[in-house]
Amino acid sequence: QEQLVESGGGWVQAGGSLRLACAASGIFRRINAMGWFRQAPGKERELVADITSGGITNYIDSVKGRFTISRDNAKNTVALQMNSLKPEDTAVYYCYARVVTITRTMDYWGKGTLVTVSS
């Protein structure tokens, strides 16, 4: 079955770095985009960054210059390098993969990995 497995979450002090990784399996159609959402307590889930199969990246304004997303299309993996972390980056980070066909769009989600940034 389709699965996305995240790794790399943890607890760091402000200014530190973490690298999140996600591996997709069981998805046999082309994955058009992969990326990361996050959700902090009391806040809405927001897109942090994503990347298309063609390498086009997108970042939420608050992480530009600090986070870098990368993807290996052949392995169906995506990573998020997070530098200069801030307490407001604390959230559960969810990997997602999007498959787009003519008839529908299908999104797949990981279980999430917790990132805690202390001041």
C-alpha cells in the first residue's frame, strides 16, 4: 500500500538545524510533487515547501533562506534541510506526495514527525 515515512524530527535549540527525510513507497504513478506541511498547536496546517518532479520549488515566506527542499525522483524521496530554526518552527511536519491524473488528484500523507525548537 501507499506509504510515506518521515524521519529526522527532534528537539533542537533555536539557531540549530535538522534534516527531515521522507520516503514514498507503493506509489506507482508518477509523483508530480512532494513536500512538507506543518501544523503547530492551535494553528492551521500550512505548506512549508514543496518541489515538483521538474525541480520547481516553493517555500512559505517565513522559511525562505533557511529551509531547502530537495527530491530524488528515482527513489521517490524528499528531504527538507532546516537551518536557523526558530521556536515558531515548532510543529508536526507531514510529508506529502501528490499524484495528478486527468481525472483526479490524489494526495498521500505521512504520519508526521515532531520538530521542537526551544528558545
